[in-house]
Amino acid sequence: MANILIYSNNPQLTAEWMHALISDHSVTRLLNARTEYHADAVIFDARKLDEDTSLLAVLANPNTRFLVMGSNWPEQKQIEVMVHGAAGYCEEAEAAQLLKRAVDCILKGDIWIRRALVPKVIGVLTGQLQSSSQGNHISLEEREKLMRMSESLSAREIEVANMIRQGENNRSIAEAMNISERTVKAHLSSIFRKFEVDDRLRLAIRLKEADQYR
């Protein structure tokens, strides 16, 4: 049972989201996202971000997984919250059917976003990384390290890594490779360790960087 907080001023939405999760998790309201709190995940009302964009900084908390709930939010905003650290985006209209699945997904370390947006998120993150290092070309030592990381992957890990780049979740990877989700998670843990990252988006960036130096 995970500790879930709901950050919203809308009592009807709060009640709906709580109802969808309360049977499997400990769910309470979060009154102020800028105060110190401990939670496995936060259900974050997108209206809060519409009202105050500085709250995007809250999503960078590495100790909590954030699922943003919006109503027909444009793609660019969905991409923006993922770039700032959110683990997923879900439509309010789909909450009754999908909220529990979305929360379970991000708690397992997956991301919850339309598959078509994954390459766009990776593209933005890669662009930011390149912009921040303009004028500081990657050293030969760093290139060699990146190549060693790539070469250290087993054949099965390469399969998993390539599907991560395509935006596949653990379940679809397990089905495609005819293995259990537990085995997928084990492969992912090994890949994360080898590439010195802790989430699949950063892994995809590292893999894209490695491609540039092959």
C-alpha cells in the first residue's frame, strides 16, 4: 500500500480520485505542495499549474512520483510537465477507468503518457542537455565511457533498451519478449546501473547520445 497525496482545490475531483485509489492505497489531501511532505506519489491537478507555472519546480522532487491530471491539455503542456520531472499525465475524463492503472504504473517506475509523445519528450530533454553544454564538447574520455556502457549491455538488455526508446511500458515489453514483468524490471535495473541513470527518460537520452558516437 503506497502513500498517495492529492493536490487539488476541487472537492469533487478530489473525492473522485480518492474513491478510485482508496481501496489499494493510503490517500489524503496535500494542502501545500511547497511544504515538506513524504509521499510515494502525488496526484497533481493541472489547474494548479495553469494558475501558477512556478509550481513546475515542485515536479523535480526525486523522492516522489507525480501524476498530473488535466482536462484536454495540449500536447506541449503534457511534454512540459514530463520534462520538469512528472512521471505521467492522465485525462480527468479517464480517471474512473485509468487512474488506478496510471498510479500503479508510475509506482513501478514506468511513465504514463501517450506513447507518441515519448520521442518528443526525449527530444526536448536531449536538446536541453546539448544547449547546456554548448561550447563544452564531450571529452574523448566521456565518449569512451559512453561506448563502454553501451557495449556492457547483454543481448536481452539491448532489446529492452530499444523498446524503452520507443516508449513501451514494462507490460508491453514483457509480452513482446515473452518474459515476466519482474524479469523486465530486473533488466531495467541492470541497464540503469550500467548507464548511471535512475529513470527511463534519462536512459533514452543516454542511448541517443551513444548513437551519435558509434
